[in-house]
Amino acid sequence: MKVSHVNHASLLFQKNEYCILTDPWVESVAFGGWKQQPKADTDLIKKATIFDEKCLILISHGHDDHFDDEFIKENFPNCTIAIAKFRTPGVRFRAKAVTNAEVIEVDETGIKWNGFNIKAYINSEYTGDDAIFTIDDGEHFLVHANDNWHTQPSNIIVNISKDAKEYKRSEISWCSQVGIAGSWPIYYEQVPFDKKTEIIKDSLKKMLQSGIENGRKIDAGYQYVYANQSIFTNKVDYLEFYNRDIWIDEAISLFRESNDVHIEQLFPGSKLYSENIKARDNPAFNIREDVIVKTNRKSQDNKLLSKCSEELKSFEADCNKYLSSKLDMEDLHIAFYEAGSKEFLTAEKNSSWDGLLNIVAESDTWQKVLLGSLNIECMTIGGMCGIYKKDYNQNLRDIHISLSNFGYKYQAMQKIKSQM
């Protein structure tokens, strides 16, 4: 099979007259504030559309940068979509809404599809809604791990290894994310510039090291790095110093010296199991596109703030009630602020934050959240807000997870209301 990189976590597999397109993200804005950078390889997209009904769309999970609903609906209305057997039905419902064809659910027992063997694995220790896929055809074996960069549990590695051992080392590849997957630490405004760079570089090294370790356990000869080709559209000053591709390339160079494996960052048009030009020679390397909109946090019209503030306080109360029920804590977990408001300016000046976690956004962004057109988790991932902690050193992972769950429930409720 031929395998090419389209962009981000999207790969195109070709075998005879059939193809598989994974995790397409081509046109939409993800999380309210991510754009594709660099853009998808248009020739590969055109090639996939020519296959039409002989193309399988493979979706690893439901995040916007892996599932471009409108793009699929417009360009692949009759394509079969394959997803993992997730614990919740959200991805299945979305898939059924964008295709007239079948939606197939895959698990570790696998399916055969026109010369391809496909299996799905879910690391329940990490998430129940994000799958690792293996795709092979008798010639090559590829692990499409996408955002599952973490060191995988032994049961998943053992099962993948059973299939991989039928292949030579030079025919096996592990593909996983090495890149910023959210707004941390870029939009956490208490974090100093130098510290942000240190955090990001350490994260990239950790992601790459984990991926290499996973690949080593299945004897993969190729380690491919992807799922990192996005740019925030909501500008903060630090983004002027954010050199994603340079830092990834530095991390790869560091690990190449001590690992007997081909390690490569993919760019749109890259061919897997093949020799590509060096990363720094690729025209897509570290490109800068003027798609960023500068946010100026200044005082807004008092009437607009007053109208939004009432709804926002009610939303905040509902959120904290939900968090208290899940976390068994009586503290005020979350506080929401409007940029430019008196409350925000006072809190920022005096570090007198109401919540353990404090989220600041423009009034129009909050209105989108309140109406259900923007999910609060997507807002925080997409960099559509500033984020402050009351205690900078406190680990708030549980609060973030519960906030995410609340966001999806609230958004679903608002969509139901709008249809009544």
C-alpha cells in the first residue's frame, strides 16, 4: 500500500482502486480558534475524492481537528465511515449525520476492507473516546496512534505486536502526536515567557520519547511525528516566539543520535516508508501565516457587559454545582470573567481570583458558549480565552476533566432547546 501525509493527523492509504483517508481536517476552524498550518495537500485530497465510494473515512475520535464534518458531508457523502467502538455514541451520531453510507464500528478483533486489515484499540487508562488504529495489507503495518502519544499499557502493545511480528522491521511504522494539544501553557497568562518555552520543549521531548518507546516494543523501523500542524487564531504575545517546527526538529535530532530508528516529522505530501527531503528544507517547515487576530482586552460597553454578566453568573453557578457533585468539594472551583470588566481588571491587578481556575473571554465568545454554538472545553483548548489559577502550582486536572464533561452536557442541552 502507498501511504501519504495529507496534513495534521490525516493520512491517505492507497491500494489498487481503494483508499483510506484518516482524520480529515481540511476547512473548518477547530475548537473555535485553530486553523490548519500548513494547509492540507490538495492533490491528495483530490485523489481521495476521485475514489468516491471506494474510499473509507477512518475517524480516531471526535475532536474537531480530526473530524471535519462539513468537509466530509460535502466531498464524501457516499463514503463508508469507520470508527472505534466508543463507550459513548457521540462520534457514531456525527458520522451518521455526514454520510449516506454505512458507519462501521471497529474493535480489537478487527475488520477486513478491500485488502486492508483494520483494528482499533482504546486505552481506558487514558480515555474511552480516542482510538489507536492499526492498518495493514500484507506489505506494510502502520499504527495510527494520533493523539495517543502516551506510553501504552502492555495489553495493547502485546496485541499490536502479535500482528506486527508478521512483518519486517522496515515494514512497520508507529505514528503519533508530538505537538501542543491545547492552550497550556500558551494562554495561561501567569506563566512567564521563558517558562512557557521550557514547558513546551519538555512536552515535545516527552511525547517523542513515549512514541519511540511504543514503536520499539513492536519493533517498528519508522517513527513518524504528526498531529501538530495547527495555529491559534486568537493572538497573544507569546505566539511571536513560538517556533513549533524548529523545536520539534531539535527534539528529533536529539533522539536520532541514541535510537536505531527512522524518526521523521511529516509534512503535507510526505511519503511514508520512503525518503523525503529534510524537514528544514521543506517549504512547509515553520511557515508563518497571517491568520492571527490580535485580541485587545479593553473596557467594553457597560450595557453589553451587564446583559452578558447576568447570564454568565448563572452559567457559572450551574457549572460549579455540577463540579461539586462530581468532585465532592465545596470550594468555588471555576470563575468566569469577561475581558475588560471591572471584576476582571481588579482580579488581575490584585491576584484576587474567585475560583481555583479562572477563565477570561470576550463577551461575544461567552455568548457563543451560552447559546451552545461553542463548547467551553473547545474554547479553552482553542485558545479563545485567558486562563488563570488562584494557586499557580496547584494541579487542577480533575477540575479540567469535570469542566469538559459539563461543557458537553450544557452544549447538548442548549441545542435541544434551540430545536424546540
